Amino acid sequence: MKRLRWPKWMPIDPYIVLLLATVGLATLLPARGAAADVASGASTAAIAFLFFLYGARLSTREAVDGLKHWRLHLTVLICTFVLFPVFGLALRGVVPVLLTEPLYQGLLFLTLVPSTIQSSIAFTSIARGNVPAAICAGSFSSLAGIVLTPLLAAALLGNGGAGFSTDALVKIVLQLLVPFLAGQLLRRWIGAFITRHKKVLGLVDRGSILLVVYTAFSEGMAQGIWHQVSPVRLAGLLAVEAVLLAVMLALTWYGGKALGFGREDRIAVQFAGSKKSLASGLPMASVLFASHASLAVLPLMLFHQMQLMVCAVIAKRRARDPERSPDPAGESAPHAVQGQPQDRVLR
């Protein structure tokens, strides 16, 4: 019997369908009372396990080798943790015309989240770009985000309407950073096991995120989340995010050219520097925003699906480019690595 596969022509990522179904389940059957306590405890454990796996998967050798292309990685980090937050702050001007204050807080949070790993690699590979650079850029961004995202959130969100508190910094260290470092320390002994069972662990990985979403939106139901987001506000959020994504895609592509990067490096910069990680952002939002996490993650969930759809189109167009521009002397990097994943992915 053949396995059922998601149709390639379908414009939405299958995992997003599961995420939306989880939101629907939390809306119809939210966890309450003792069940809510159990779900919250399981979600906390799942988040710690997620970041333990992130630490165990990150190859220290690859990270050190990637430092040779430091200009590219610095460019991606600036796009992710400087330009994105600057635009996020500038978008305060759309409140209250297009967005409510809680939705804006969620939008600002999404600009503070690290870049993706798997999807950046996949799209860079499809577009025939510098895949090794995309691997390192995504890994560096995720690693930096464990520290920079909560610090930026503390500085820019404060104790305002999103429910963020400085106590969350301690939770970040205990729930995210400590498990990540533990994974790195134990990688020597468990790295081979994780590599052999990456598909199974990938299911656990994604299942953990679904649990985080269910818990967040169950708490959101107690807060009356769907009474706070009207269809008009939702449409306004989508419009703002479309503009934000378009601006970042243009800046990373043409900015890369201005900085002297070749075609393959520009592709890596564009895909790693214009996207935000749902896999990292959801657990962080759950820790940082507590009972307000449902509104905080809504902009990130919508932006994530939008970036996947748009970047898939761009990657396919880049793949049809008739010629490759030569890289600057000394900056040339290997072309796409054979066997790199080219399917749509979540992170």
C-alpha cells in the first residue's frame, strides 16, 4: 500500500493544517481545571526537550567552520535582530487603525524571533544557492536567539500589554538555555543516535510544538481570545505582515548585492535573513507571555505560513536563472549540497 502524500500543488504547508486544527481543537475543547494544569506541565517539559534536541543536533564543528564566512553570517544576524525589530517598532504607527495593542505586541515579538534553519536550507538548495552558508547562518541565528530574543523582548516589550515580565528571563535560562547546553554537552554520546532516529525525533519535535499551541490557545480561550480579534483586525494583520515580508525580501536581496555578495551568497542571505522560526518562536512565546501567549503567537503563525508560500515561489524562480553570477574573489562557497532537503518544512 502506498503512503498518502501531501499534494505538491497544495499552497499550504501540511503542518500548518495541523497547527490550525490544533487551534480549532483548543477552541472547541480547551483544557480546563486539572486538565489545564497537566497540559501546562507537559508543555513545559516539551519545550525543555525541544531545546535539548536543538542543542544535541547542532554540530560544533560545522559552526566553527562556518565562521570563515563571517560577513554573510553577520549580515543575516543584523537583518534578524536589528532590521526586523526596527521595522517592528516603526509599525506602532498602525495602532489602533489596523491593529489592536495586543496584536501589535505579538507582531513586535515576531520581529525578535530567530531565523529558520530547515526551510532556509531547503529553499537555498532549491534556488541553487550557498547551502553550507544557509546551514551555518540558520544555526547561528537560532543559537543567538536563545539569548537575544528574551533580552530584546525585555527591552522593547517591557511589562506592557503582552504580559511579559522580567521573571521570564530566569525561565528562559532554566527552560531553554540549560537544556540547550545540556544537549551540546551530551552530543558526543547521543549525536549518532539522534542522527539515526532523526525522522522519529522529528515527529516528537513537531508533536511537542502542537502541544505548546494547544496549551497556549486553551489559556487564550479562558482570556476570550476570539472576542479580541475581529475579521477586520485579522485582515489588517495580514496586510501589515505582507508589507513587512516584502520589505525584508527586497532588502536582503538588493542589500546583499550592495555588500558585494555573489548570487549564491545573496540567495542564502535572502532566505535566512527574511524569515522567522515558528519552531523557536512558539516555545519562547509560551515562556515569555504565559497566559497571553495565544495572541502573541498568532502573528508569528500567520507570518510563518506567508513566508513559506512566498519563498517557495521565489526559490523556484531563482532555480530557473539561466546563469550564475561569479562570486567575489575569495568568497565563493560550494554550491547546493547533494541530498539536502527540498521539501517544505516548518522551522
